[in-house]
Amino acid sequence: MTHTVMTFVARVKRESVAELRTLLDEIGNDPEHNTCLPFRDLRFLHFSSLVLHDSQESEGYGPCLVFENNFDGRLEPFLDELYRVAASGLHRIYTHCEDYRITTATDRQGILSYLKAHVVRPNAYHIGNTGRTAERILQEHNLRDALETVADRLVKDGAQRSTQDLRSLLQDYVRSAPDFKNLAAVGPRQTFLEVLVPWLKLVLIALILVLALLIRLPWSLLLALILIGTYFAVLRSKESTDSTNTSAADANNVQQLLDQEDHTHSVQNHMASITIVKPGWLRRITLWAVLFVVNLMARARATHGELSGIPSIHFAHWSLIDGGRRLLFLSNFDGSWENYLDDFIDKAHAGLTAVWSNTVDFPRTRFLILDGATDGPRFKAVARDSQTVTNAWYSAYRDLTVQGIDNNSSIREQLFGRLSPEATAAWLKRL
């Protein structure tokens, strides 16, 4: 199953910021069924957000609109459905953007061309529940709930049944239930080829690097060592003189963020962050290379619900924008912001530091991956200052966690087929 992770990024007219913010907040008040952009009608969509990032004038970037979309399939079918569902809403939103020249919502080609021109693909991304469409996630959730209800009823009727008999009765129920008759035919989360290709890419890149060194040994090896030594010498010089931010996070910004986080109707949260990349070609190339490696590793290794041991991320992606001068980070995750950042600090601080040490105000680092994010309080203050309020956010399954979705998939995958008595008992405990 192909997932697409991307954003539309457009500059906003300064005089339209207040009006656009009001419109986006209205959408955010009812993201599923508002008349402007009814996210629930977009069948392929997993997560989406609208973020109006109003940069400080001193940064020289001005306000921009970030429209995040994580969906099933390719871009073209999604755009067709997006236009069908929300043509007038898209027109209302993008009328506030600087280079929008469309005069009517009926100009389908014009609106779709505008959106395509503002697509930003991620430099690196992570998907927590690979290989499952939004529809399948919801179906498997409903299946798990139905099986739990039926199992409870069977246990309470007083009849003595083995675990195998209980599972057989649940199988009979699913076969007779119209809502679930197609689930048995659903394929694996990833095909063999989908699993193999990312690993082949890693191996191929490693072979190319090795061969490049072997072609003219020892001169190629000597040159590589000189280049690596020079790189780290220059990097250490910059790391020792980079400015850092030691002040507390802006209280007003933090309060606005807290007002929208940890809502009782959802186990999930959203984070949007835009940081400025440190000046100079060295930092830009380093950041691009780090994100390239992060993406390779995510495609090959982070396919079972975790990213560097963090089990709570549904979708996350990093994109270099404004010609590589700024880094956009968007994440849809389970639990609180504090726990999310603590997980990164405890389990992925090296990768975290390798990425954000190339942006301004990050805590001081050594050799790209050392220190940095391990300074938890200072890192959290910088992270809060880079974070911007999400005006509208949509999740197709707000009450489901990454691990819960994986559990539901395992229940469905093991429903039919042979299981030992021990495996059957373990399967029943998943309900």
C-alpha cells in the first residue's frame, strides 16, 4: 500500500493574516464536518492540518500557510477528491495567498495547478502503521470491538469452552457478518518486495561507497580520511562558536500551544515546527545528508510501529523549505507533548541532535550527535519556541494509538489459519 506524505506551502498576504486565521480557526472548530474543508469526506486521508505560521519580521520570511496531508495512494487521485469535496473552500483559503490568481472556484485546472506548484515533498518521513489504508484501520478497529463484544457474551453464558472452540465461534461470527466479510482477503501489511527494496537501497549505497574507496587504494582512502577530518575540524569550530538560546520559552506561545493540546476527545496530538537553518553551505549540506540517512533507515527499519524505539508516532516528516534555509517538521503522535519529547531525548537523542543541531538556537553540540538534545530543559525551551499553533487538525481515527492499530491488525491477521492452543490463548488476550 502506497502512502503519500506531503504539504502545500504558500506565502500569505500580510494584510490577510487576521482574516485567514479566523477562517482556519473556524475549520479547526469542526474539522470533520465544516462546510469549507470537510476532512471526513476525504476517504484516503489519515491526518491533515492547516498551520498559519507568522514569522517575525526580522526573519525576513513573512507569513506562510502550511497545509499538511498524509493519505493513501498517489497525489493525483487525492487532488481530484480534494477538489470535488472542497473546491469553494480551497478558493476561500488560498485567496489570501500572495501568488493565487484564480478568480473562481469553478476553475478546476487553475486550482489544481496552483496546489501542484506548491507541493513540498519531505526530505525524510516516518509512518507508524505501514501498509494500512485509513479504511482498513477503521475496519480492523470495528472488528476488534465486535469480537470483544461477542467473546464477552460467550464467556458470560456459562458454557464450558476451550480456547480453540471459542476462537471457532468467533470465526463463524465473522464469516456471517456482512461488515467483515472482505477483511479475510486483505493482504499483508507489506509485500515481500516492499520490505526488500529499502534494504536493497541501503546495501547498494554501501557497496558504491566501498567500491569508490577500493578503486584507487590507498589514495582514495587517504583522500576520504582527509575530507572527513577536514569536515569535522570545520564543524567543531562552528559548534564551539554557534550561538545558543538559554532563555525560557515564550510564555504566551506556550500557553496558546497548551490550550490546544491534550484534548479529552483524542489520545493524539499534533506538532508543527519551523526552524531556521544555520547559515553557510556546510550546515545545509550536513542537514540534507542527515535527513537522507534518516529517511533510508526509516524506510528499511522503522516499519513496525517504532522510530528509534519511539512507539507513538503515526506520521512525521521533515522538509527543507525556502531553498534549504528553513526546516519544517510536522508530527502526529500519541500522548502528551512532554512524553513525546522525553521519548526523543531518552531514545533518539543522537538522531535528534544530528538533525536540529543544524538549526539556530539549538543547545551546544559536539561532533554533530553528542550533547545537544541531552540538555532536556534547554532543548524543550527551544522546541517550544520553534513550535507554532495548529489552526486546524484532523485525524481519521483520533481514539486509536499506533500500538492499538498494530494490535487490531494482528487480531485480524491471526483470526483464520492454524494456531496452537498457546497461540490461540495469546490471540484471545489481544481482544
